[in-house]
Amino acid sequence: LKCFASKSMRRDFQRIVCGAGLCLCGLELLPEALLGARWRPNGRRPIAASGGTRRGVGGAQMAYEGWRMSRVELRELLNKYERAVEEDAFGLLRPSKLERQMLGEVVVTKRAEAVKQARDVNRRLIEAVVDDLADLCGGPEDVPSRPTCEFRVLDEKVPTLPASSYGSIASTFLHLFRDWSSQCTHVHSGTYARAIEELGKLVPLGAEVLVPGAGLARLAADIAARGYNVEANEASRLFLTFADYALNRAPAAGSTLYPMAHVFSENFSHEQQYMQISVPTPTPAEIAAQGTAAEGGKAAL
């Protein structure tokens, strides 16, 4: 699996605008002029190309790989997420005297404990991703291993969509819930699996398939495991950061997450809002194994 990220600078805020392509079967799907790198034949790993740097105010280096969030950026998003949750929960955590009498101490205490538990658990996941990001003091060699998915930077002249959409922790949690949890297997069976089944009727195995707006790359991984050469494009730097972590370095046992802790409406119950899940489930290795069993060959992501 190879992911190609492109970048350009926005004049006002000097922010990176990124798109990415994931080639899940290790084959070159984009022309050399776009990749900005030379390729070895026979599907072997490409010759390393510079990941580029990202510059902040005053030209200070922010991250070695510009398509990924920096540690500071991700912590800022976490603070923004926690602040929003606290604001929404304030009336429940600090009810008036009359409201406390009506609700009862048991209900108020239960809500406070649930908010705190979800906050602490979700914070640990984000901090794990923060620790996984390159340390500015580590220098240009501080790039993590990518056994499943390689991310590559395209030429800055390649046009891409703005990276401002899907740039919140809340949207990331909900996408992790939908694509990488056992609680949402109905999404896979009712949507992704059907799409892959129709794809099999129309396109022969080994063909090239484009997955635009790939999000956290679950559908792309499933299609690749089926035996196709997949390029998956994504413009959100936050989603690219989490896709890189989930596909390459997430713990095999998974990480605990409360994906709906910030949703204070449209829940059937208190238990639904504070549903606990483990991500990523299934793991990329398990998806690859399913492809091996289905096709009788070696599935490589």
C-alpha cells in the first residue's frame, strides 16, 4: 500500500493543502511527472523522495512531512474538541439547585463520571497519535516505519481540494466508529461489500481502481484485499494522519474510544452516547488475511 500526498501553500495562513493517493498493491498508478520520484520495476518500493517540510509563522519548521499534522496542531484540535464537549455538557455537570433536586444525585454523578471517563480515554488515543508524530528535534530521519502504507508527496503544482473539511477530532472519531469498529459491520456488509461485489462483476481482478475521498481508507483496503490495484485519494491532513497511524502502527490489540461522547442529541440512551469501541477493528493485517483466503494467493497491503 502506497499513499501519495500532494501539497501547496495557502498565502494567507501558510497552511498545507494536501491530497493523497494510496496504491494498495505496490504498483505505480500515477505518471512519474506527478509522483516526483523514480520507481524501481516489478512493484518494488520506490526510491525515497523528500517528504518536504512545513513552515509556520516566521518560517519555523512545523513538521517533517507536510501532509501530516504536527504535534502542536493535533493537540490544539484535541483542546478544541474537549472545550466543545465541556461547553455542551456544562448544564448537565453544573445543574441548578432545582435541576439537581429533580434529576437526583445519582443521575448527575453518573453523567459526570461518564463525561470524565470518555474524556480521559479519548485523550489517551489522541496522545498516542501525537507521540507517533515526528518530533521536531528528531531531524529529517525521524520518519516512522510504514509496513502497510507508504505516503508520498506529489509535486506542489498538482491541484488538490482544500484540507479544511473534515478537520475536527469529532469527525475523525465518527469515521473511526463507522469504518474501523466491530459495531458498524452493517456499514461494511450493507454498503462496502455490495460495492465491491458490483465492482467484481464489472472490472477484472488486477485492474486499477480509484477511490476518491477515501477518508480513513477502509473501503480502499477492502478493495485491495480483493485483488485490485487501488489508488485512494484524500485531501484532509487530519484524516491522512489517522489513516497512517491506523494502517501502519496502531496496536494490534486496538485502542479504546468513545466515538459519540461529543454527541448530546439524537441518542436513544445514555449508554449509546457513551458506547465504548476498539479501533481499528478489523486490523489491516486481518483484512489482508481475508483477501488471501478469498483469492488463494498472497494479499499485500
